[in-house]
Amino acid sequence: MWKKYQMPETVDQLLEILAVSGEQTKIIAGGTDLMVEIRNGKWPKLETVIDISRVRDLDAIYQDEEGLIHIQAMVTHNDVLKSDMLRKYASPLYQACYKVATPQLRNRATVVGNLVTASPANDTITPLMAMDAALVLVSAAGERTVRLNEFYLGVRKTVLKSDEFVKEIVFRPLKECQKGSFNKQALRKTQAISVLNCCVLLELVDGVILNSAVTMGSVAPTIIHSQAAESYLRGKKLNSEVAKTASELAAGEIKPISDIRGGADYRSYMMQVLVEDALLEILENKQDLKVPDKPITLSKGSEWSPVASEDWDQEHLMTSINGEKYELSGPFNDTLLNLVGERVGFTGTKVGCEEGECGACTLYLDGQAVVSCLVPAPRAHRASIVTIEGLTTNGELHPIQQEFINHGAVQCGYCTPGFVMAAAKLIEEKPELTERDIKDGISGNLCRCTGYYKIVEAIEAAFRASRGE
């Protein structure tokens, strides 16, 4: 996979490494895109991976003295969903993060990483471009700020240089008179790339639109603005007729392609539907209702610690698995999934799709549920890992394990460890549990045997048992 794996502890160390690195070097944060690309052979000559997940002072969401909001490089999509500030001042981004993949992937995938991947189907680009966000790019030579709409050169192409990294996203908070709605069309409700998406952001005073932004994704090589719709909306009083006309103008400006996920005609038709729906949601003030009050993150008790750079030597790895300390010898150029299963012997964590799609390999990394097939093995160094074997206490099954048995929720059993790990973290996270919470909590896990009814019943029963009911 790679020849050398670097884990810098500070931004200065990161910049020193980048300054001498060649073209065959990749930065990894969450790895949810890069690990799939590496596995699929996109980078056959890859030399070095630089893991920035433990760099100090890169994981903050904050507002500066001028009122600007900053989202740093290691902020994950679930970090956004935990932020009351972003829910209030960056609602379209908040909505988009909720629609990204699943809780396990959102625990690793970073917002900056989503932007840098530069796919026109990526969800967070659309709202951030509507909000006129900028990126701070840093190298050993200094910093430069690039507006997001000037960052992209084409499909998966950006202005980012080989010795730079994106330190943070910066944008102005939305004013009280601004309302935004993000909509997405995909082949299924969760765990799916956008066939197309859009964001509508309006500044409204007494129902009249003073300013507007309409951005659209997966309908051109990069995210684009609908200048016709934006121009038409300004000065209009928002109503259903205005929404319909504006959406038609937006759909008329796109030049989509046909691919395996959808045809050009379908995309043109659905873009009109998405933009109109977004405008009507704003008209009815329903845009924020698409996200629950406390979105599921499967990350209660999460924590991490930096690793001193001199402590990592490529050939030796120290980790904790199910409460026991392990010292392992290299090489470590594989995944966490294979490390715990093949190297250590905890085979309860199953190998499934190996692309983060099925959830069979779910385990806890530093308290967060993650899909271990997309976590590089070196990330286990100085980390705390729990597999399904670690859920038992003194030989007694965890309530979710027992209720899976009681309710016949175990079928062929292959997907069961992943479901159990997600469900156990869900029960730990939520003081109250609704059916929507359960469905959200297991949205990253697939069962190919039959329906999910017994699984949902088992989780409900385990929740009651864990509360002594």
C-alpha cells in the first residue's frame, strides 16, 4: 500500500515533511476516500502517507474576533453535527453533513477532506460555496487564502500544491435573515454518493429576497452557481410560483453527464425538483427539520492523544485491544481490520466489502465506532481499540448480544458483529431512544439475509435492559 507512514505531531513537523516530499506522497486525515483509492490501485507508486489525524491544534471549530467561523482540517462531519454554533450559523452545511454516508464514516471523514477530494458529487462543497467560504492553504513558505469557488480546476483537480495542506475553512456566519436548504438525490437514503445535490441560500427581509445563492453539484465538472436563478430571485417575494420559475432556470443551466448512477435527462429533471423543494422548504421554514435535534454519532466517550514523532519508527507498534496491551512488529502497510484479525487474532470483526459500505468490520477506535477496513493499521499506535470480543464483561454477554439471541436477530451471522458494535454504542450514546435513532444508528450496517425488524426489536429490548427496565 505504502512504503513509509509518517505521523507528525505538530503543524511545523507536517510542513517540514511536505517540503521534502515528492509527488508520490499523500496526506491522510480520515482516509475514507484515500484508502479506497489505494486499495483500488489508483496510486501504484505511492511512497509516503502522512497521517495528520494526531497533529495538535487542527481539530477546532471556532469564531474569531472578527466573527468569522473557522473549521480546521481534522474536524469530522460528526464534529459538525455536535456543534450548536454550526447548526445555528451554518445550517446548510449542518444539513449536508447529516446526509454524508453513515455515523461510522462520519466519525473519520473530515469536511476539509471532502473538499480536497474535489468530486463534484461531494456534499459539503455545495453549501460552503453558497456561503462563499474560503480555504487557508499552508506551506513552509507561508499561507495563502483561496475562495472555494476558485479552488477547483476540474474533476478531482485543485490549485493545491504538493507542499501545501488545507489548514482550515473560513466563512461568515449566516445572519438571522438568511435561510438555507441543502437537498440531495441518491440511490438510497444513506451510504450513497449524490446523483446530484443543491443548496439554496436566501437573504429575506419581509419575505422579499435581497440576495440569493443557488449552487448545484454533480451536474458539471465542478460545483456551479445558477446565475440565472440567482438573478431572477433577487427582489422577488418568495412564493410557490417564484420557486417553480427559479428552479426551472437552474435546471436549464446545467450540463450533466450520463453515468452508472443516473442519466443526463434524469439529472436535469431532478435538479429542477431539488431546487424547487429547497425554495419551498425555506418558504415554509422547514429546512432545519430535516436533521434531528441530536444526530446519532456513535462516538460517546471518544478521545485521542497525540503521538510523539520519535515514538513511531515504522517497525514497532504499541496498542491496546480490549483492554490488553500489545507490542507488534512491522511492517504495517495494511488496514486496522487486518491488524486486529490476522495479526492479533480477534476474528469477530468481519471482512466484508472493504470499501466502508457494509459495516461488518465496525469496531471502536478511541471510543468511536469506525469501519476498520478504511483505517490504516499504523493509526492503532498508542490507540485504544475495542472489538466485539471486548463487549463481554467477566464472561457475561452485553445486553445487545443477549437480545440479539433472544429475538432471533442473528441470521447467517456474518453482519452481526458490526450491528452489535453499532447498537452497543448507540445505547451508550442516547438517554432516550426512538425508532428513528435506531435506524440512524444502524444505517451504516447492511444485512443481506432478510429484513431488519428483529434487529430493531433486539436493540429496543437491549436499551430497556441496559436501563434496568
